[in-house]
Amino acid sequence: MRHLRLPAGDAMPVLGQGTWGMGERAARRADEIDALRHGLDLGLGLIDTAEMYGSGGAEEVVGEAIAGRRDEVFLVSKVFPHNAGRRAAVEACERSLRRLGADHLDLYLLHWRGGTPLEETFEAFDQLRADGKIRHFGVSNFDPDDMAELFGTDLGRECATDQVLFNLTRRGVEWDLLPWCAQREVPVMAYSPIEQGRLLGAPALREVAERHSATPAQIAVAWVLAHAGVCAIPKAATRQHVAENAAVLDIELSDADLADLDAAFPAPSGPVPLEIL
């Protein structure tokens, strides 16, 4: 497993497991837990979840999957904007920890920008860190203006990451957000790296996949990981899919591969509003 360096110096895996959509159907629970555990077996220790996912159900699935294996996991969760107040964020984190069966999170994120002042949210994060309930804090779905405002606050400059939508069809962050974060050595977490499967039928993606004896999904994730300072958190709810994701680490895209993908999925030629799923 390769790692990214967080601003505080700790390491975060470049490839992990997303859980958006998990914990919503009882019939899928056993398979979801099995998939997450298989991911841990394959070294995919970064697990991302949120109190929003399945109204806490995804956190419960993760909690069961990591039971007895907490030391193998870089655990990430996110707080709703309406729970981002000084007291509310602390209480939301404590609820998440109970669902996860964990005593701390490695990374706690504000899920998206809301009406609560950023200073108030980050003061709550700082309190959670002081209490040992989180190790690092950051944000999700923040554009460059949001990040600039955040870095105008004392605690905001300790932001560990920005988790955003980034894939071959959603490249707007390459114009401004990725360079902004790179200049400040803030890693970016890419969610939905295969656009929930919608981009996988593209001929160029299939052609590059054939060159590597890989699947289009693997190439799409490998393309995300080809960007410095970026990690990816694809969701996988079956053992086979988890194994395919883990194998992405063995794929190295050539200059020709990247050129073909750029031709099929052009990079932005100017600023693009931050996209969100």
C-alpha cells in the first residue's frame, strides 16, 4: 500500500473502501460486512463512512466489519452540516463512535458547507481531538473559495484533507482545487472514482483496460491515483469487486494511456463550479 502524508505528518493509504449506500438493506448486510473484512485482508485499511449513509446504518456495518481489527483501520467519518455546531458536532461524533464500536476516528470531516460558522465547527473538532475521540479533522465538498476562507482561521489551517467528487468525467477540480491543495500539502480524497459505474462503457476506457488485462473500473481508479496527492475511496460490496479494487495498485498507466484518456475525457479549460453527487 502506498500512502499520502497528512499535514500533521501521519500517513493515510492512497486506496481505501467507500461505504456510501451500505447499511440500507438488511438483506445485503452480511455481504457488505464480508466485503469490508476482505478488503482489510487485502490491505485496504482506509474505510470512509458518514452519519448520513443509511442514517447511520453504514457506520453500524463498518463497526461490525472492523470488530477486533480496529488497529488495521484508518477510520474516517463525516458530520452533517446541521450537526456542525460546537456542542452538536461533539454529540454527533460520539453517536458515530457508538455505532462504529470504536473509541476514536482517525479523521473526522464536515460533510459539506452549512450555515454554522467554520470557526465554531473546528473548535468542536479541536475539542474532540483534545479528548482523544478524533486524531485529525478536515472537510468534504469544499471548493477553493471555501478552502481559502477556512485557511483564514487558525484551526482551519490544520485541515487534513478535502474529500471531493473526482473522476474522468468530473475533472473540474484539476483547474484550481488540486493545485491549491498541492501548494499547501493538503491531500485530496476522491469519492465516486468510477462515477457510480456510469463512465465504464466508454470505448477509450475499455481500450486502455484491454492493454493492461484489467477492467474499465480498475483503469478509472488507477487514473485517479495517477494524480499526486490524491487518494481514492471506491465502494465495493462483494469480495470480487474488493479484490479488483486492491489490484489497482499494481496498474501503472503509461503516457500513451493517459493521453488517450485525456482525449476521451478532456481536462477543464477554465474554472468549473465544484460538482457534488
